[in-house]
Amino acid sequence: MSTYKLIHLVRKVGPTSMPWNDLYGSHLNINKFAAGFVFEISREGKQGINKDVNTKRNFFRLRFLNAFFALMKINIRSKRKKYILIIHIHNMSLIPYALCLKLFGIKSVLNVHNSLVNYNFLQRNLFNFGAKYFDSIIPVSECVGIEVIKKYPKLIHKVEPIRNGIHVKLLDQINSLESFSKKDIDVIIIARFVEQKNIFRVINVLSCCQHLDKAVWFGIGPHFDKVEALIENKNMSTKVNLKGLRSREVVLDAINRSKVFLSLSKWEGLGVANIEALALPTEVILSKIDPHIELKNGNNLTICDLEKSNIDIASIIDQNILHIQNRESFLIKRASQTRKDYDLHKKVNQYIDVYRSLTVSS
């Protein structure tokens, strides 16, 4: 039997919850017992066992107190059967669980999925107060790791950056890279409709493009209606298609059929969608922020300074749309290398090394 069992604590199970979902699913294939369970802490929907429509895997949807008592029961069982319970938290608002459970000897790991700039007042203060009590803190990129250490130098011994990974097998099913894919989408955007994704700037830039016939946008969020209204106001409704949430396979297929993948985020972590775009023969244009610069390797993507005008950024997009066919060989080679560098199995094994290290230190 494994020496530990893992419980992922998340706020929402859904099609966009890719980083922890991929981690849990891959861990499940390696060691079903150690991978444990996923707890969604929510007041919405049916409580108890549910099935994720995206991955078809079971998870537990529980309210705050129900989850606490469930974890206590599992911890009592773990002591009886002599394995260590580890709580892996994926949302800053769930930090209080780690603080309470630490009193009962439960180990805890915190994932930092985004730049600290992204956190609201509550999340930021919870991190300020609670981070020191975690046994390990795992930023999803080197630059976010550096950011955490600079702001909290006393945490340096706990910070272990592990970059996001991608499902290579799933990508192989979408495009095996034996030939260049048909391109019938000019620009694809995968972003929640929130301020950090620079959503209004994206529409303003696209409105300046001279060679844009079709753009596709996957995502939901609080500013969806405002973006939709801006698209109508700029007479772009025939060019920009808002698709909402779709399955992973549908989104990846759309990336594969796109000439340009675009992200003008003001800040974020090392986004899975960005890596997946690099792993498909698609031109990638990202804003000049630290995680995007970290992704840049040689000339494998285009970095845009957000200080540039809308017309200047639109011109870069137009050039990539026009010259995509001249880049076939390069883009296929780049996609192949990205799949090797960001293979999810490598990343999952790094996480497992962290979990095992916590059992040794007990």
C-alpha cells in the first residue's frame, strides 16, 4: 500500500479546471490509492458524489463543514491504516482548511496557479497569513516561483516550482504532426471574460486587423455581456464567434485549425492553453509578461509589448495570418519539441516526488 493518500481541494470542477484535473487523472493512472479524491467545496449543485462531465471521473461536492468532517474521518482512517493524508489546495480561499487540519497532523500542499498580482484582497491576505503553515508551495512556473520568494523570502525552503504540463497523447489524437493541418480559423482566443485577460483590448486590436475573417473565442466570465456588446458596437459579430465553454477535444481541434493563437493578458501564470497552442502547428502571439517570456524559446512565439498601439499589434497578427503557410516546417518542429519539454507525465512525477518527500519528513 502507498504511504500517503492525496485529497485535492478545489472550488469548482469544470471544463476549465485543467491543471489540477490533469494532475489528478494522471496520478490516478500511476497509483489509484495515492491519488485519492477530489473535493469541490461549493454550495451549488447536488452534494455528495458527482461525475465530471469533462473527464467522466467522480468527485465529491461538499459544503464547508461537510468537507471538514469528511477530511477528519479520512484522517482517522489514515492513522489506523498507517498512511499519511496530504491535502492539496488549489484555491487561496480554501487555505483555512490547511490551517485547521494542520492541528491534526495533516500535511498540506498549496498550488500557486497565477501571478500574485491576480489575487483579490481576500486571497492575498489569506496567502499572507497562511502560506508559512504549508509543508510545500508549488508555483506553476519558474517566474511565479521567483515572485513568491522575492515577496516572502522566508518561504524559500518550501517553494518548489513545477511548470504545467500537457496531455501529449490527446494532442497526438488531434494532430500527429505528420502533416500540416487545415487552417480555417484566423485567430483563436482562450480566455475567461475577466479584466486580467485584457479582454476589451483584444476586441479593439482585432477590430484593427486588415486580414481577419474569422476569430473564435472560448471562455465564460462576468464580462461576457460587455464583450458581446463591444463586438456588436464595432460591427464585428460576423467575424468574432464567442463559443463559451466546450470540451477539451473541441478546443484543441480549434487551436489546430487556427492560424494564430492570441493572448494579451495583463498577468497570469503559465497557462495550459498557451502551452497546448505551442504544441500544435499554430502561430502564438502573447503579451510581454514574465510567464509568457518564460515560454519563449528562441523564435517559437511572438511577444507583444502591451505599450504598442492597437494598430501595431494588429499588424503583427495580420503578418502571421498571411504567412502561415511559409512556416509549416518550423511550426511542426516546434510543436514536436514542446510536447517533449512539457509532457504531463514528467510534471506529474515531479509532484509525486514532492508528496513522497512529505512522508519522509513525517
